[in-house]
Amino acid sequence: MTAIPSTPPGRSTNRRTVFGATVGTLTEYYDFAIYGLMAPTIASQFFPKADPKAALLSTFVVFALGFLFRPLGGFIFGYLGDKFGRTKALTSAILLMAATTTAIGLLPTYAGVGLLSPVLLLVCRCLQSVSNGGEFAGATSYLAESAPRGKRATFVSAVTVSSAIPAVLGAIVILTISVLLDDDAFTAWGWRIPFLLGAPLGLIGLYVRLRLAEPEVFTEMKAAGVAPRNPLLTGLRTQWRKMLLVFCAAAVTASSFYILNSYMVTYTETELGFSRNASLFMNSTAIVIFCAAVLLGGRAADRFGRRPVIMTGLVALVVLGVPAFLLMQTGHLAGVLLGQTIFGLCIAPVSGVVPALSAELFPTSVRYSCNSMSYNLAYTVFAGTAPFVAAWLVSLTGLLVSPAIYASSIALISGVIVFRFLKETGGTTLEQGVDTDERQGGVRPEDHSDAAVARAS
């Protein structure tokens, strides 16, 4: 096993590495953000207007169905990333996302082509999800492999920030368009502008990614000749326990983050009666605070370990999730903003640290594939459905706190599993390939990184 170099790269190299990994993630998640932020407008454009509630739920169904294709993206880009290089896979992913995001801005509406309109929207969402399936886990793997050992969680937490900040960027774009256009113009054609901006953002991301170098730990693994013929099948056979653990941890970030990032504006607008601009302002403020907390969580995880930081967030979400939503029901802007902020602060430690943990659990030879599949399966089940489930629970029960009960329940179940089986990974070296005994189907824990992890903890 060859450890990554102990000599940290220079600051300029660090900044270039972090920027190169995160600029693509920012571009990828920009579309997911504006889709969630403009869900009521999309509902009016792509579905019949006779029943606004049904149209809104249909919009979230399309959002959820798109996530079914994230595992496919994880398989495709995970294979490319483990076989041919992280940067090649990440560059391909951003090209696909930029193209499909721009396409949504050009789609005909329901008034023009009827049922063909939501079908085309669904096709675009599915292709976006294929792209996104290779992005987040690929960027976290790339940064984990490129970061100094004592700063991995700090580096990787930047990927979470770059997946959250597009909501703020999207809100700024939408607010600007809303100020410049009246409601009729915004509804008629102004809603297309945020999607069309995906083209220049994608070109910027492509330019930066083409200049990235492969992580040294990856090139060493390739030179050592330990790359498996099929990374995903090898990973499923030898790493399935760890993949299940990552799935459970990612379920929390998937459900809670997408409630905050993709449903909260709709929630405050349709359920609490605030205007679109006020809803966007409150959500953007809460997400900025969330991003700051994510970076602090990454630094804390590098200092104190992954386990205590993750467990702090899980306990906070279980205890404070429902009170945070009760604060929002006060009807005052300050109460709604405070409630969203508390909810974001609860999930920030988990969202910021789990990506580093998941990258550290797997050997380099199968890291991209195992990381992608674990994350994408969790996000398919819990992230894509989060806005729909939240809206459906509110509609079914009439309880405005039901989204918080849902998120807290997932945190409680996952917390028990994570606390029972998760070992500390902070400070461990990154393995090159799957151990010989694992290739033969028999895992000897004393020969695998879990033993080093246990000793470190």
C-alpha cells in the first residue's frame, strides 16, 4: 500500500484543485436548484392549470422520476472515473448537464404542445440525473485524493457548499428577473432565462476541468497495476457492507438537504402564504448560513474526527427538526428565517462530513464506482422524492410540521445504524486497490483499512 505524500501541496495548488472540483458541481446543481425554486412556475407551464395542487405535485413527480437515473450515471461515470481517470469522467458529466439544462429553457409549454411538454421535461430531467450521478461522488473522490491527509474533510466539505450555493445563485437570478419583468412577462418567457444561463456556466466549468491533473494517489494506483477489470462488480463483491453504511448516512443528507434546498421555497410560498421574493430571500439566507456551518463542520471533523461531528448533527436534527418547523408557523418573517436556519444548522455537520467519510472508506481502485453507487441509490430513494413526500404529507395530514417529522425519523434510524457500525476514518491513508483476500471473496478485517481505522479510533 502506498500512502499519499505527506508534504502538502502549495496554497495556490490547493485553491486551484478545490476550485476545479467544485466549479463543476456548482454548475451541475444550479439546474436542480432553479427547478426547485421555480416549481410553482414550472407547474403552470408544463401541466394543466385546472388543479394547481395536482400540477405542483406532478412537477415534483418529474423531479423525483429523474433521480431514478442517477444510479445509471453513477455506473457510467464511476466506471469511466476508475478506469480512465477522475478528470475525464467529471469533464464528460459537466458537458451533459450544460446541454440538458439549456434544453429545458427551450422546451415548448403545455399550452403549445399538450402532453408532449411534460414528457420532454421528464427526458431532460432524466439526462440531467445521469450527469449528476457522476458529479458529486466524483468531485468528492477527486478532492479526497488530492487533499493533504489532515485536511481531507475541510477540502471535501467545499463540494457540499458548491452543491448548496447554486440555490442562492439561482435565487439571485430569479429575483433579478422578477424585478426587471412584470409577472406576465416572467410567466410568459422570463422563467426560461435561468435555464439558458446553464450554457455559459457549463462552458466555464468545462474550461476549468480540462486543466485539472489526476490525483497522485490515482496515478500511483494505475502504475501499480491493481486496477480491477470491472470496478463496480469488484466493489459490490468486496465493499458491499461499507456501501450500505454510506447509503444509510447519505439518506439523511439526501432527504433533509432537498427539503431545505428544493422544497422550502415552495413550502413558505404555498403553505405559509409568503411572496415568491420573500420566500427566496429567507431560503437564500438560511442556505448561506448552512454553507458556513458545513465548512466549519469539515474543519471540526479534521480536528476531532468524523464520528463525533456526524453524530452531533444527527442528534440535533432528531431533537430540533420539529421545533424548527414550528417556528416557521409563527407567520413572521423572522420566525420563518430562524426556523430554516436552525434546520440548516442541524443538517450541516452531516452534509459536510459524510462525503469525506464515504471517500475514505473505499480503496482507490473502486472509490469512484462505490462512492457513486452508494450515494446515488440513497439520493434516488430519498432526495428526488423529498419535495414530493414533503408536499404530499402536508396535503394528506394537514400538519405543517410533517416534513420535519419525516426528516427526523430518517435521521433517527440512520443515526442508530451509523453509531453502531461506523468506525473513525479521519487520518487514515488511502488504499490503492482491493486486497487479495477480498478479490477471492474472503475479507480479513485485520488486513483491510478497517483495522487501521479501528486502531486509529
